[in-house]
Amino acid sequence: MAPREARDPTSPAALDAGGLQDPALLRRLLRAKDRMDAASHEAWPVKRLAEVSGVSEAHFARSFMQAFGIPPHRYLLTRRIEQATTLLRDTELPITEIAFATGWESLGTFGRIFRDITGMNPSALRLHARAATGPLDRVPACVLKAAQRPDLTTAVLEKRRRTAKGTNRPSLKDSTKEM
């Protein structure tokens, strides 16, 4: 059995052995990340990202997670929510148009995930952002975006489970075990 340090993919020994210290791999991952940033409204399945990076799907997903600390899908969600927040704050576009412009295929999914991530629905966020625009007019857009970036280190469904803890009824399987 290999020593523990050699089995840990984030250990210095593993990184020196060809892990994330490879500048060529990091450039490929950044290329895929830049493509997602430039066209976050498009569908970006792992297969497409892996093709952009020139690596296998499994290697891309694993390497992206190690390099950026977040899976590719969550990174894409973060970018879409950031763009939707900016459009809600700075434009008069209807929420439906914002949802479709930022890459969502369903208004219901957009609203649910937006609420799960930001803590408020899109229309409430729009009202809140417009009420608080006074002192933010002088803040550079890049600083404002960084401050309002959603934290997606935890999966959206896991967040939803944590907030709804104790509200779910037991399943049929659970109720039959008690009998």
C-alpha cells in the first residue's frame, strides 16, 4: 500500500508527480473557464469543456475541482447568477428575458435556484438592489461583482435540504419499517 501522502491528490508529493503543478494543464483549464465566462448563457457539459481543454472528461472534472475548488457546473451557476443579478439591478428587462438571456431554459428553475443561492427571489432582489443604489454608484463594477458573488462551495440541493431539515415526511419505506 502506498504511503498516505502519495495517495492524497493534493499532497505536495502528488502535485510534484504531475498533478496541478503542470502549467500546460492549468492553461487548458483556464481556457475552458474563460470560454464559460465568455458564453455562460450556452450549455457547457463536461464533455464540451473537456474537448476545449484537450483532456478526458474525468480528468477535466477532477482537475477543475482541484484547481478552482468548485466543480465546473457550480462555477457556471455562479457566473449565471452573477450576470442575472447585474441585469436585475441595472436594467429594466423583464425577469423572463433575464432568465433566458443568462442561459436558463426554464423560468421556474431559474427562480428556484436563484432564490436558493441568493436568499431572495429575482423580483425581491431587484427591489432591494434599487433601494440601495445610492452609495454603490461610486463603487467600481468589478469590486461590486466580487462582493456580490454567490458562495457555491455547497451544492444547491444540499443547501435546500439543510434549510428544510425536519419538514419532510418519512417515505413509505421508512413508515413500513416502524410497523
